[in-house]
Amino acid sequence: MRTPTTARSAAARARRDAGQVTIEFLGMTPTIIVTLVVLWQLVLVGYTFTLAGNAADEAVRAATAAAPGDRPGACRQAGLEKLPDAWQGGAAVDCGTAGGYVTADVDLKVPLLFPGAFGLPFDVQGHAGAVEEEKD
């Protein structure tokens, strides 16, 4: 059976514990925020790799279908066309042909936290190749 003194000390202990939980949460908040920021940045790096590979595929596909003199323009246009605006600014698309084989290389800057803002000090490369199409 509880006495009035025991009930009061239990209520006081619950109030002290509630304050402790608040302090622990405030202490963990920066760690939680930093973890979320790092995860978001990793998502942006992965998405940039995906965009670079897709842009290279699109560029080489357009280059193989174009006439040999029109390849560089068609390649560059197709490579940049599918990129979101935030990635187009720092993108470089290069195409080449050798021995009946067309290649496309795409370099993209990795954004820092927000696409279109600052970039990380490294680029992501995408590479694709295909055999030239024969014309009738």
C-alpha cells in the first residue's frame, strides 16, 4: 500500500524524468540533423550518377542515328536535353567515333545539398558506346 509520501516522491521523479528526456532529445537533435544532411547528400551523388549514365546513353543513341557530320551537335543536344536544369549548367558532353564505334562521355558536377547551388569538388562521369548504324 502506498503512503502519501511515496506517491509524492513518485510524482516528483516523473517530473524530473520528463525534463531529462527533453535534455536528451535536445542533445541528439544536431546528430539527427547531420545524419539527415549526409543521407540527402548521398542521394544527390547517386542521382547524379544516374543522370550522367542516362545522358551518355541518350547522347550516343542520337549520335549513331545522325549523319557523321552532324554527330557532335546531335550528341551534345541529346545529352543535355534529358538533364534537369540544375545539372545542365556544369555538364560537358563529348562524342567520338572510331572504327565504326560511337562513344559519348558526360561529366556532371555534383551539387552540394541543393541542385543548382554550389557543387562538390569532383565530377561524375557517364560513358556509353554503340556501333554506328548503317545507312541504306
